[in-house]
Amino acid sequence: MARVFVVGGVISYRALFNWVRPLSYATSMLGIPVTQLLFFAYLGRFTGLRDDEFYVVGNAVQATAMGGVFAMTMTVGNERQFGTLGPLLASPANRAALFLGRSLPVVLNALFVAAVVFMAGLLLLDFSLPAGQIPALLLVVVVTASATTGLGLLLGAIGLRAREVIFAGNLVYFVMLLVCGVNVPLDVLPQWLEWVGRSLPLTHGLEAARRVVDGASLTDVGGLLWTEAAIGAAYAAAGFVLFRLLELEGRRHAVLDTY
Amino acid sequence: MNALRVFWLSWVLNLRLLSQSLFFVLISVFQPVIFASIAFYMWRAGGREGTLLYVSIGAGLMGMWSATLFGSGGLIVWQRWQRTLELLVAAPPRFVVTMLPFTVATASLGLYSMVATLAWGRLLFDVPLHFEHPLMFAVAVAVTVLGLGVLGLVFASTFVFYRHANAFSNVLEYPVWLASGVLVPVSLLPAFVEPLSWVLAPTWGVRAMRDAAFGGDPLPELAACVALTLVYFGLAWVGAANFERLARKHATLSLT
């Protein structure tokens, strides 16, 4: 089972992650988050809403969502598009290991992307990060990336039946940009939008990250991290259940490979 | 065959095809609306003075650019995948004339963005839709669409030489939004950005739209946009001719 989890996860990441080529990776996974940061930081300066630190932390942590949402959508949903879903489900591999193993390289990738965006903030904007806060920030990013991966798992499971699941991935990604406190403080949003944001991963992790950058300890943000982890676990569990249901339905109606 | 007829028929067909693509509906309607909402909230919460119509226009143009960038950047590759590229090259009109309506159609999708952001702003954020010169605003939008479409033609005829050209498309979205000053004035950016902004059609397009909406004189900006469009067309003409020549010479037209 460990081999399915680790080796299977790495292989599926290399095979199904559309941006694994160096140039595509550099532009999509690194270029977009950095340019996004610059756009919103300058927009923040123009509108007079918050300082550069707010946007650096927001967009760096939100960058983990790109991997978590899109990567998991691709590495699960693309199995169907590429015709490998049938052999995959015919194998006796443990479904949990198969499913969750795909999230491991995604989380590691998210760490790297967040680090690059933080570096860009340090070099290009008015942002500083106390070195002593880096370990705590690292943990916050890992928890947040894992949580967004849970949401990606749910979307990927939908991709077992939906034809253009990447559309849903994009839509969720943009909605998270609006409601999770990335560039707009939650208290600025209408109440109902704030509730939507608090039901999604990223929101509580982002709040924890901002507090850590401001000097808070892990103990101070423990509640936020546990909430973030719980939300991510709930989405992952829902994604796993949906995956199994769609698998059983697909077998019953022989629609696994329809596209 | 009359070039205008080719343009019209191809433009209508491609606009209808693109309008049925979920991906292009996303980037021309949902994405601009979400970015407009973010900008609206930031504007209000930051206490920025001025009308939110400024934001609506900028967000609409953001959608126009996204549609043009992703639609035109992958144009030739998609034609190749669909096995229609050979037909387009073999058709009697010049290849650049055949491609032009495709790219203008992708830019035209941006009209959905403009309508969506204006309507969204009006309905949810009470944005006053008062235009000082409404006819000039419509002209500014049309000229900007054409300018973006021809800029897309430059991308289409350039990116085709790179197998993974979509990698370049991905990273040009935010920088052009910034450099064109669609929401953030170029004067707030580092000094080296301003000369870059002069060669981008969205820069002059958004300025013309704002002048038309808020009572300035959009004619100089429109003239600049038209001039840039002609330069873009020249570049695209050379690029497309080069692509066609090389593809015929090396027999690589249908290779991915």
C-alpha cells in the first residue's frame, strides 16, 4: 500500500499534471502567481487598501490552491480523458492509497510555489519576514496546501463523470480568490460571502499565515490550523466517497470510459 | 472571393463556436465578473475616490485581453489538432486574411466581458452607467476589439513556431493588465513600464473608453490604437507569411 501511495502518486503526477514540462511549469506554476501578486499589490496601493504584506501573504498562500485545486483535478480527472481509468479501477490497489498518494507531490509542489512567491514579495515589494517565523509559516502552508488538495480531490472525483471538469476547477479557483480573504479582507465582504469563504479551505490557513507573519506563535494560531485541516479532511472524505460512488455507478452502467 | 465576405462569415462562425465553449464563457464572463467584484470591494474599502464605472470599464477590458490571449495564442495549434489547418492554408485568400477573423472573434468575446462587468456593477454595486459620450464609447470599444484582435493575430502567427506556446500565453495575462493601466495607473508602476505600455493596444483602448465615459477627448487615443493596429497587422502579415513558407518548405504543417 505504501508503494501505491508514494510511487503511484509520483508517477501519476508526472503523467497527468499538464504543467510538468519545465517551461510550462515555470510560466504556469511560478509566473502566474508572481504576476498575480504584483497586480494585486499595486491595485492595493492604488485603492489604499492594506499594505504590501497583506497581498504578499494572501497571494503566496493562495498560490498553494493553484496546485491543490488544479493538480488534483488533472491527476484524477485526466485518467478518464486519457483512457487509463478502466485499467486503474480494475486494479486491486487500495483506493485510499491510490487517491491520497496523488496529493503528496501536489503538497510538496505547493510549498515550493509559495516559497517562490514569498521571495518575489521580499525582492519586489515592501515586505519583510522575520526568519524566526519561517518554520511556523512552513507548517501553516503545508496544512493549507493539504486542505486545498482535499477540495481538488472532490473536483477530480467529479471529473470521473463531468466532461469539462477543468471549468469547475477554474471557477472554484476564481471564487476562492474573491471569498477566502486573499486580496479582500473578509470583513469587507457581505456576510453570506464571508460564510462561503469560511466553508472553503484556504481561508483559515491564510488567516493563520497572516498572524504568524505578524509574530504569532503556532500555539496562537492552533485553532485556525485545526479548522483548516478539518475542512480539508471533510472535502477529501467527500471526494473519496464520491469517487467510490461514481466508480460503482460507472461499473454498473459501463460508462467509465465514456467521454 | 471578396475579403470582406471571408472576414464576415468566418468572424460570425468563430464567434458562435467560441460562445459555446465553457472555457471561453469562463474567461469572458465569470472571470471578469469575479475580478470586477474584487476590484469593487478593494476600491470601496480602500476609500478610493471616484466612480466605480472606472473599475467596470477596466475589468471589462481585462476580460477582453484574457479572451484574446487564450483564444489567439492557441489558434493555430487548435486548427492543427482539428486537421483544418491545411484547409485554411490551401484556401485562396492569404493565410493572414483567413486567420484575422478568428482572432477578431476571440477579441469580440470580450464584448461579453464588457457587458457582464457593466451589468454586474450596476446590479450589485450601484455603479452609475452614465456615459458622457455613449456613441464614442461604443466606437472606442469597437476599435479596441479590432486592435486586440490584430494583436492576437501577431500572437497566433508567432506562437505557432513554439510547440508549447501556451506557456507564454499563461504568463502574459497579469503583466498586460498592469502595463496597460486597465485598473492601476501606469504612473504608479516602475518607470520602465511606461514605454512598454505605449505599444499595447489595451493601453490606448482603455484610455479612449474612459475619456468617452467621463467627458474627455478620446480621439487621440483612438488614433493611437488604430495606428498600433496597423503596425500589428504588418507584423502579423510577415509572421504568417513566414510560417506558411516554412511549413510548406519543411512539410511540417500538420505536425504537432
